Amino acid sequence: QASGGEDEIQQLQKALLDYLDENTETDASLVFSRKFYIAQWFRDTTMETEKAIKSQKDEDSSEGAHHAKDVETTGQIMHRAESRKKFLRSIIKT
């Protein structure tokens, strides 16, 4: 379900970036807007990841099973962040 949500976010981002790209001939400032959005989303992904990991560390208890669960969740957070960044990098290249 989470990956479906991620796909939805990326679809919306791609739709906006495609729209901006298609209209750059009529409004040159859209080139800047497009680059700004990509950079902002990249930055947001990094900050959200750092906050989520910090939050988990703050909530971490000394219980081994609980800790193992947090490590798995941290891995999932990192995987989601890398997926988002990979998507944004692919947009930059095109």
C-alpha cells in the first residue's frame, strides 16, 4: 500500500513537471520553476528521511525485538527515499 502511495506522489510530480516542460516555449520562467520543484522535492525527501530516522531513534527502547523492528522500518524509510531520489534524478537527465 505504501508503494502505491509513493507511485501516486511520483505520478503527480511527473505530471506537473511534464506540464511545465510542455509550456516552456510560451513562458521561459517555467524552466526555472521546473528546476526549483525538482530541487525542492529532492531536499524535502532528504529532510523527511532524516526526521523519520531521528524520530525512531528517540522512540527506541532497550528491547531487542523492538529494536529489530525499528531497524527494518529505518530500512524501509531509506528505500523509499532512495526510490524518490532515483525518480527525480531520472527526470533531471531527460
